[in-house]
Amino acid sequence: MISQVQTKQNLFFCITIRTKKEEIVHKNGRKPTSITNLTGKPLSFYVIHHTYQPPNCYDDDECIQRVQAIQDLHQNDQGWVDIGYHFLVGICIIGDFRTSSPNEKALEAIRLWIDCGIERGHVTEAYYIITHRQL
């Protein structure tokens, strides 16, 4: 998954993220019940969140199971069209970080994901970050 990326070349990182996302979706993941088309405007801020439950994951198999559990909760129990976060690994960190911080690999993945968005014109260079509790 993302933690295996050892390069800081954003293009490589973006391609790797896309590949892994597609891999996760195809491992028993379900399609959303509807699709919303976005405006195409570059983002000016990111909201960082954590899943709280399920707990942290540290390898591909664990993380895939966590993502599937989140999708089940959001679609089945909440009645939402899909996972309720903006981008799951890039924006919502899997785990409970109320009393500790995410590890350095997770924080680096966020930095690289944002750099990728800037490079591709999806994020303004003057972006800012807030946490979900600041909304």
C-alpha cells in the first residue's frame, strides 16, 4: 500500500496510489450506490480525519479489511452511497488518533498525496489543512 512507496517522485506516487486504490476496490469492495460529479475547481483546503474504528492497520491485507469494514458501516448502517470521507487513505487515516499521532509514513503519504494534487492541478498551491473537528 502507500507505506511501501519509498520515492518522493510525485508522479510515481500518484500512479501507485491509483493502482492500489483499484486493487482495493476489486477485492470484494462494492460500487457506490450513486455518483456525484465534482466541479473541477482546484481544492483550496483539505480536511484531515481519522476513522476511530476500525483500529490502525500496518499491511495491505489488514488495511483492505479495514476499508471494507468502513464501507460496510457507511453503506449498510448509515445508508450512505459509499465511504463518507473525501479520499480514504489520503485524507482519512485508518485508526484512532485521539491520544497519539499517526506514524511518519502516514503523514508522509498525506504530504505526497497533496503534492500530487497540486502537480495535477486539483489543489491550489495556497491550500490549507483543517481537522474535521474544526468544521
